[in-house]
Amino acid sequence: MKSFDIKTKIYFGDNAMDRVRELPYKRIMIITDKFFSESSLLRIVTQPLSETHKEFRVFNDVVPDPPIDKIVVGVKAVTEYQPDCLIAVGGGSVIDSAKAIREFAVRMYSTAKIALIAIPTTSGTGSEVTAFSVITDPVRQVKYPLVSDSMLPDEAILDEELVKSVPPNVTADTGMDVLTHAIEAYTSINNNEFSAALAEKSIEICGAFLLRAYLDGNDWHARRKMHVASCLAGLAFNSASLGLNHGMAHQLGANFHIPHGRANAMLLPHIIEFNSGINIHSRSQKQYPKQVEKYVSIARLLGLQNFNTITTVRALVNWIQFMNKEMNIPLSISQMGNVSEIEYRGKISQMADAALADGCTATNPKVPTKADVVRIYGELW
Ligand SMILES: NC(=O)c1ccc[n+]([C@@H]2O[C@H](COP(=O)([O-])OP(=O)(O)OC[C@H]3O[C@@H](n4cnc5c(N)ncnc54)[C@H](O)[C@@H]3O)[C@@H](O)[C@H]2O)c1
Ligand SMILES: [Fe+2]
């Protein structure tokens, strides 16, 4: 038996931020990072709270790839302030932190129900509508995707105004994260008609608007579209889950601090080649595995209609490499220039074990062996 539901109410479009004025809560804690607490942009959220005489406090101790100890600091702040609502204003790191903080505060201290409102400021993770929270253990250098429906935000507010300050490199990384979510959800073994519809629309928008948003951060139409695409992809993978691409990317983030979306973008051409079994040496076959047909459908959504199955999957791989190049995303770890080959190769075996154990890898359309994962990490150098 399968089921599909969207628990998070989504506010979007013109004047979406007016929802903040209507919030029925009395004591609010805003969870954010230093960038936002020091930026005038936070006023987009604090002003309506002040004007409606709400009591609020700002907690700004969130860092990228949130580590466990920062979650503990957040839990202490929440149990001390006793808010009835958390508003997470930030990228995936902030929203994931807020989810974990609320979860532990409620479970450990039997605190009364706390509402969670997610206001994303990157168009990337879709965390505003997912049951996932990715927390890093810096000592063991592992990223853990925690999954629980109880972590789903109650509401999400999408306002592209908050995304316009995102610099081009972060637009590129987070935008490729959106595309990877949609592609992995679409090819996941848990893919279903509902998640597929959401993923297809998200892929279509990425094809038309990601490069536009990268080239002109003030292109509000492209920004709005990508903000919606990010949420659609979040809904898709919340239902269908992800795959090996994310399982391997998490280890690159935990070990080398490669931004999450960038790690996904660099891996994506390799993972499509692995999952499809189609590489530059491939000859045509009478029958292809199911995921190959799905990659063909994805290519068509992007307007990459080509001669036959092999050339169409190749066109998809080429298009992703083209997007990476246009948006200055390195194609390999060596191109990044800040990781030594000895250090990288020394970590491959350990990263491969962690990638195979990562929850995302379980729904990959092709079951990878350790040798496969080691080879892909090696090719990524
Ligand atoms: N929960 C999920 O479903 C899910 C899915 C994918 C990834 N993740 C996790 O989310 C995290 C990545 O999130 P992210 O890609 O949104 O990046 P992020 O939240 O780490 O932010 C990246 C940087 O961009 C800055 N930033 C954010 N919004 C900005 C704005 N409007 N203007 C200028 N700068 C801004 C931040 O301050 C930070 O320095 C990773 O930890 C990843 O593992 C979670
Ligand atoms: Fe992601």
C-alpha cells in the first residue's frame, strides 16, 4: 500500500509574506544564521512580527552543514525561552537545524507542541517541505540524514525577495541540488505517479530558469520559478526519497566541506552513467533497464530529444556538464584546487563505506557495490 500527502501548508506568490502577520502564535523564536541576523533582509520577517505586537527572540547560532553540538545549543535556547513557534529563516542548514532543535526539545524535555514555519532563503534543499534533517558528526566526519514525519514544518512561506541576495556561486550549487533532487526522486525505486509529476515540473523549470537566475540574480521571475522548483523537488523526494548521488555527496561534504549542491552537481554525470550503464563505449541494446527510459524522459523534458536511447542519455550527461561549466562548478575534485590527491584518495574507502550505509543510497535504481562506489569516487578526482 502506498500513500501520498503534503502535511506542510505552502504560501507562495505575491504577498506570501503577509502570512507572517496572521500567525496565531504569541512567543516566537527566529532561527537563522549570522549572515541573516546581520542583514537588513531579516526585517522582512521581524517587521510584521513587531507591527502585530508579537514577542520574539532571534537565535543566530547556525552554521553550514550543522554539527550536533550546535543543535544542542539550540535545544537549550528553546527550552529556556519556551516559544510556541519557531520561524526558520535561511538556507537548508538553518531549516534542518530548526527541525532537529524542535524535535529534540519536544522529545527530551516534553515541551508542549511548538509550531515550525520554514522560510527558505536559498532555492535548493526543499527542506521547507521534507521530513529530512541532515546533521553532521564532525568527529566521525559523517553526515546523517535524520528522517521523521514529526520534523515536517507546519508551514512554508516562499518569497523570492529573500533569495535575490544569494551570490552566483551559491545560486549555482543550490540550483543543481534542486535538479539532483528531482532526478533522483524520478529514478528512485520508490518513484510513484505523484512524486513523478512534481519532479517533472521541477526539472522543466530548472531547464528553463536555473541559468537565467545564475546570470542575473535580480531576475525576479527566474528567482520565483527556481524557488517553486526547489519546493516541488522537495515534495517529490519527500515521497520517493533520493539515491546514490546524495549518499556519495554527503561524504564529500562531511570530509572536505564541499558545499552540498556542488558535490551533487559534480557527481551527477557519473551517477547517470553508472545507473544507466551507458558510457562513451556503449553499443545499443534491445532492452534497457527501467531507469534508462526515465533518463530519456528527463532529457526530453529538457528539450534534449536525440537520435536514440544511448545518444539521448549521453545528451543528458553532456547538458549537465555544460550547466556545470557555464556556472563555474568544477567538473572534478582536482579542479577545485584545495584538496590534495593523497588526502582525497586516502579517504575513498572510508567514504565508500559511509555512502553505502547512507539512507539515501537504499532507493538508488541500481544496487552499487563497494567497488562501484570506490571507482566513481576515483573518477571524480
Ligand atoms: N532537509 C533536506 O531535505 C535537505 C536536502 C538537501 C540538503 N540538505 C542540507 O542542507 C544544507 C545545505 O543547504 P543550502 O544549500 O541551502 O545552503 P546553506 O543553508 O548551508 O547556505 C549556504 C550559504 O549561503 C548563505 N545564504 C543563505 N541564504 C542566503 C541569501 N538569501 N543571501 C545570501 N547568502 C545566503 C548562508 O549564510 C551560507 O553561508 C546541507 O547541510 C545539506 O546537507 C537538506
Ligand atoms: Fe540535496
